[in-house]
Amino acid sequence: MEFIAFDLETTGIQPKSDAIVEIGAVRFNGTEPGEAFSTLINPGRPIPPEASAVNGITDDMVANQPVIETVLSNLAEFCGDLPLVAHNAPFDYKFLLKAVEERRARAPQGIVLDSCALARVVFPGMINYKLGTLVNHFGFPNGTFHRAEEDSVYCGRLFAHIVQSLEKSGQPATVPALLALTRQTPMKFPQYEARPEQLGLF
């Protein structure tokens, strides 16, 4: 299966009041990561120390980085209509949805799947379903956690392992079948028509 694994780093945990500071997305075709899209983002506000303590991203690191408006179109182009996968996907989806809706921006077209919810169904009985726990349990190569591109790779490897496990047991691993397994409300970004640039009057 070809899909996009993605992850966000943010200034906090509330989509209504916090902002995205990093986006990572990695294209997978089967089990191996391929082309990546990764960028820091200037959130237009100070990054709280508690957020920096988790992801290591500081105000200095984002000071000269692009704002979210300039990133969304490039992300949409990279993702196209491929299925999207994130770990604890509702969190990332809500942040990205807010950014897309506020700006009526281009967005990825594929449906969003949750590797955490799928892991709970396919691998019951784990001590917890944090991404780091699962990556270590299955022996995937790993290093830094809580940076967007690295976490996207871990998420993608986990999702590929889920797909392989289902197929080996004779169960379907199509997008509709995976959605049915988690019984989650489907997550998909709105698609706004491209607006022509307005010409200034002189």
C-alpha cells in the first residue's frame, strides 16, 4: 500500500488556541520510507517552555521559518490523494484542519487513518500504545522521538506492520476495512477551490 505518514509538533495541545511549529510527512510504498516533506513553521507567537521541553523546538529555531499559510499548499501537493496516517490521528487532524479552514487553503485529499487506534485492535494487550512503546516493542530502528519527520517514519513503519499483520491473517487491509476496524468517524480535509490572486489597483 502507498500512503503518507505524517506528524505535527505544536505549541500546546489545544487546536483552538495553540499553533503548529513543525510538519513532517513521509511517503511509503510498502514498508520502506521514501520521499519526505519536512519544515519548521513560525507560529507567530512564543513557544511555551513546556512545549520546547518535549520537542526541542525553540523560538530561535522558528524565527526565520515560513508561516503556515505558505506551507499548506506544498503539503497538499506532496500528499495528493494518498491515504494519510498519523499516530493518535485526531490530534494532528484537528490542528491541520483548523489551519486549512481558517485560510481556506489547499489540503491533502486522502482519508486520515489512526495507527494508534488500529494498533489497539490488531495488537491487543500491550502495556500502552504510545508510539515509542510500539516502536521499541517491534524493534524498529529508532533514535529521536518528538520531531515531526522522525515520528512520521516511526508511524509509517508501524502502520506497514499493521497492514502486513492483517494480510498474513487473511484479513483485508484496504482503507474501508481499516476504517471499519477502528469504528472511528472518517477524517478528511475540506477541499476549497483555488482562488485567483487578486490584482492590485494602481
